[in-house]
Amino acid sequence: MRGHQIVTIARYTLLEATRIRLWWLFALILAIACGAAWFVQQVAITESTRIQIAFLAATVRLAAVFVLSLHVLTSIVREFNDKGLELMLSFDLRRGDYVLGRLLGFFGVALVIALLATLPQCVLAPPVTALQWGLSLACELTIMAALSLFCIMTFTQLMPAASFVLGFYLLTRTLTAIRLIGAEPTTGNDALSHQIMSWGMEGLALVLPAFDRYTQSAWLIDNNAAEWSVSAIWAAQALLYTILLGAATMFDFHRRNL
Amino acid sequence: MSARDERPLSAIPRGVWLMLVATFGIQLVWQALQPKPVASATALDAPLSPAALRVMAGGEPAALAGLLTLYLQAFDNQPGISIPFRHLDYRRVIQWLTVILELDPRTQYPLFNAAQLYAQVPDPARERMMLDFIHTEFLRNPNLRWRWLAHACLVAKHRLHDNALALKYARDIALLAPAAPDWAKQMHIFILEDMGEIESAKILLGGLLAGGQIQDAHEIHFLMERLKAMENAENSAPTSKN
């Protein structure tokens, strides 16, 4: 019975994405990105294919994260506004099951988006490398879907939730570079302020996933994706982080008085 | 959300507690076990073509030129590592500076960097490359860029001790940059003097004074004194020899 409820919620989450034409929207964005990448390739004098792949992969990655996160946030906000959540919870449905169902549905959306995003990469780059890139993107998107759900459940409003998601994503993409800069500052590395900042950055690195190692355009450009075993480790890390975010969402949702 | 909107912690199922604490703990251990990031120097890539950069600039080439200048300027300071200028690939640096000047021909910034940063390395070959770049760019717009060639002239004379190169630069300023101030246009005279070419220096200085190009009374007085000193030096030179 419980499993059936979870699957139903997941199915309706996927159905919602279809009804609002999310796939078409993302396909349109993909087409625009492909057109822009082709234009960049035409403009480049040398290494034109390299530039085209890099441009397309980086743009599509960002677009996928943006579209998915915004979809998760607006979907839940719509449910809040329509009082659909209250209606659903008035039935014999556990809060945890609702979160699980929603999470699974959004993971499905993330997988479809990752699949669509990988198709043009398969044309331009070696298919096996493109597949690894696509799997990495899927891992990244599942984390972002879980994070977006956690944020909107916690903040309940679009603006703070979207700001948090954006800040989180930017920080995870740049944290390694920030840590390196902080480790070797040009001046004042003995100052207390520097020590505190450095500890803070190291602490953040413990809590955040290292997105700068995921879904790199360089894999496609130079056909040098990591070993499958390494990809499996990152997938395990993504799974762990997704469960953590799911647990945090359930924790917060259980405490809420509706 | 106020505290009254929240249910007590005891309302949270034990399984959720367990999952949250366990996954958080594993995440911390996992990340702590990851190797620390290691800084590695990245080589400076070749810039895109000016045409491509113009497209990317979206109608703001001067703004993009400024950003590229800052990028290049900061390239020696990569995350976690500081690269001495002398370890940079100067051919690439010159490509970047050229592209930036093509994007924004009015900017002086790349020439400032060339003269004040990249030409200051203790490596004569690299210094010469940068001086040559400054000279090439001077020839494209002498009236706007004479000051950087004047600086290059001083670097050639005092750091490289190459008076011939300094003279070449100083002569180009005098010949090609009418908008340059008189002191810059007179540099070649004093370089000739330093080189022992007193006769040539005298002719040039005399021509400058006779040509009426100099209007300032103090400057005319100074140059006259200088001309006299040259003549005295020339007259006294054979005497001392005897």
C-alpha cells in the first residue's frame, strides 16, 4: 500500500512535467544551445570542434541544472498555493512517503533531462565518453533536485529557496578553487582572520559535494573521462548526498504544522 | 516560520532521525577521506581571434578588452600558486596583449602592463620581446602610444645597456610622434651624446633650436646651455689628448 502511494506520487510528478511541456522547453533550450555552439564553431579559426563541444557541454549543463531546479521549486510552490499538499495529507498518507514519492518523481525528471542533454554530446564526442558525461550529469541533477525540494520545503517561498539553490550550486562549483586560494594567500597567511576563513572553507568542503569534479566538458573535448570505477564512486557519493538531503527534507517536513 | 508552527522533535519518526544522522556522518567521513586539492600551474592558452572575441563582446569590445586585461594580469596568480612572470610564455602573453589592443585600440592598459610588468623581468630575451612588442604597437598609433616607447627607450638604455636600440626607439618618437612633448622628441639627442656621437647630437640640437619648434624660453635656455657644453667638450677633447 505504502509503496503504491509513493509510486503514484512519483508518477504524477512525472505527469506534471509532461503536462507543463517541460521536455519541449528543455528541447528548445537544447536546440538554441546547439545553434549557438555551431555559431561559435564557425567563428573559431582553430580548434573549432573543441570549442564547439566545450561551449555546448558547459551551456547544456548549466541549463539542465537551471531548468530542473526551477521546475522543482515552482512545482512545490504551486502545490502550496493550490492547497494540494493539505488535501493530500488529509488522506491516509505518511509525510515521509509524500517526500519519497516527490523525490522519486523529480529523480525521474532529472534522468529524462540528463538523457536529453546527452544526446547532442553523443553526436559530437565519442559515445562512451558522452555516456559517462551524461551519467555524471544525472548524478549532479539528482542532487540538485533533492536540494531544491529540501529548500522549498524549508523556506516555503520561491525567492529564498531559489537564492539558496543558486548560492549552493555556485559554491560547490568553485569551492576547490577557493580552498586552493585560501591555502596559499599572497599576503597575511598567519592572520587570525585568514585561519578562520580557511577552517570555514575546509568545513564547507566536508559538507558539500564537489561538483567541480562532476560533468566536466574536458572529458568530452579530450576524450579522457575518468575510469568507470571512479564514476561509480561519484555515483555512490551522489546517492549518499541525495539520501542525506532527503532525510533533511523529511526531518523538516515532519516538524511542520500544516 | 515561527516556533509555534513547528511540531516537537519527538514528532519526527526514529527512522528519519537515524537516516539523517547516519548519512551526515558518512558524508563527513567520506569528504574527510578525499585527498586535499593540489595546486597546479596552468599554461596560458592562446587567445581567441579578435573577430571571435568581438562576437563574444556583444557590442562592448572595450569592456571585454578590460576583462581580458584583468584576466591576463591575474594569470600569474592562479588558485594556490603564484607563477613568476619570467615563467610565463611571453609569445602567448604578447598574443593576448595584441588581441586586447585590437579590441580596444584606445586603451593604454596592455602597453602599461607590457612596459611596467612584463618588461621588468630579469631576463634580457624576454625584456627585448616586450620592448619589440611596444615598438610594433607604437608604429600603429605613434601619437597615442609614444610614452610607452619612451619608457622602452629608457629600459633599453639603462637595463639592457643597448644604446643602439634606445636610439632607434628615440628616433622613431622624434620622427613619427609629432604629438609627443619636446623632452620625448629630444631623447635621441642625449642618447647620441651618451654614445659619444657629439657631432650628430650637436647638429640635431642646433636644428631643433633653429627650426623654432621649441617655444618655451626656459627650455631654449637649457638646450642652448647643453649645446655650449657639447661644443666645449668637443673643443677640450683634442687639447686633453695633446
